[in-house]
Amino acid sequence: MAKLTREQVEGRIESARQRGKGPDFSEDDLSGLDLSRIDLSQANLNKANLCEANLSWAELNDTDLTRANLEKADLRQAKLLRATLDRANLSGCDLQGVFLMGSSLIKAKLLGANLSQAILNGSNLMGANLKETTMTGINMFRVNLFGANLSQVNLTGVSLDVANLSRADLSDANLYKAEMSSATLIGAFLGGANLSQANLRQANLCEVNFSEANLTGADLSGADLNWASLTQANLRGARYDHLTRWPARFDPDQARAICKNCSSVSTAETPTLIRF
């Protein structure tokens, strides 16, 4: 199909709006177009080619971008509230300051994308590939990252409170001072990750692989680490309390973790209940 011009795109949008419908650009070629500040809300862009398109400051709320090609597109400050980007290709995309609240990016490809200052609260990124993305200042409160690939990602100071990171790959990720209170990371892989001074209060860390991870100064108060692997992990100065649950036979004091407000009952192991 021939590549559309901006004038043709705007004409189709106007025609659809007059009929009370969202414009249909499914499988259309919009690659390289300057579509900055355009209103494509409720548009059907399923499998559309938007490679290297300029969509900065565009309105894409409630838009269907399933399997769309947005490789190297410019989406700075764009609004994609409740948008569907399942299996979309966003590799190399500039998503600085983008609004993606409540959107679906299941198995989306974001390899090397720039998500600095983006807001993804409540979004679904299950199985998404976020390897080597830039996430400085991103907000991901209550985000679903189940099974996502976040290997080698810089998540310094990122807000991941109440997020679901179960089965996610966070190997060698930088989570320095990350906010992860009440997050769920069941079965996640954090081998070699930097969690120094991270907030993991009341997090579910069951079955997490922390091998060779840096947890110095991390807050593990009330966290559940049952069945977690802490092989060669550094917990020097990590804080815990009497509600923290450790793997069987693991001694946090020997690992030089610091107990705060602990009772006289040892928290190294969950006490064994003797039945008569």
C-alpha cells in the first residue's frame, strides 16, 4: 500500500469523526511521517507501519496499536492512555515523558527504547522485552511486569511500588534506591543485580534468585524471602525486622544484616511448630 501523507491522514480522521467513529489505519504505511500533535484517539492502527514517524505530543488515547511497527518512532510527551500495544515493536523508540497509564503492552518489544520520565502506572507489560532501555525517573506504580525482560536495565530510584515482577529477568539490573515496597517478585531472577539501598519493605521475594546480588543497605523489613537463593549475595548493612522471613537455615546476622526493633526471638529461621 502507498505511503499516506499527513493531509490524507487528517482527512480520514475528520471523515471518521463526522460518522462518529474512530479512524481506521490498520496495516497502512505511515512510516517517516510528521504526525506531531495530531489527534489519533480511538484510531485503529493494528499492524500499521509507523517506523521513524514523528508522533511527539500526539493524542493516542484508547488507540489500537496491536502489532504496529513503531521502531525508532518519536513519541516524546505523547498521550497513550488505555492504548493497546500488544506485541508492538517499539525498539529504539523515543518515549521520553510519554503517558502510558492503564495501557497494555503485552509481549511488546522495547529493546533500547528511551522511557525517561515516562508514566506507566497501572500498565500491563507482561512478557515485554525491555532489555537495555533507559528508565531514568520513570513511574511504574502497580505495573504488571510478569515475565518481562529487564536485564541490564538502569532502574535507579524508580518507583515500582506494588508492581508485579514475578518471573521477570532483572539480571545485572541497576535498582539502586529503587522503591519496591509491597512489590511481588516471586521466582524473579536478580543475579548480579544492584539493589543497594533499595526499598523492599513487605515485598514478596519468595523463590527469587539473588545470586551475587548487591543488597547492601537495602530495607527488607517485613519482606518474605522464603525459598530465595542468596548465594554469594552481599547483605552487609541490609535492614530487617522481626517480620522478615528468611530462607531455612539462613543466618542474616552472619551475613552482617542489621536487625531493627527485633524481639528476642531469632528471625534466622521460621520457628518450627511442634505438634503433639
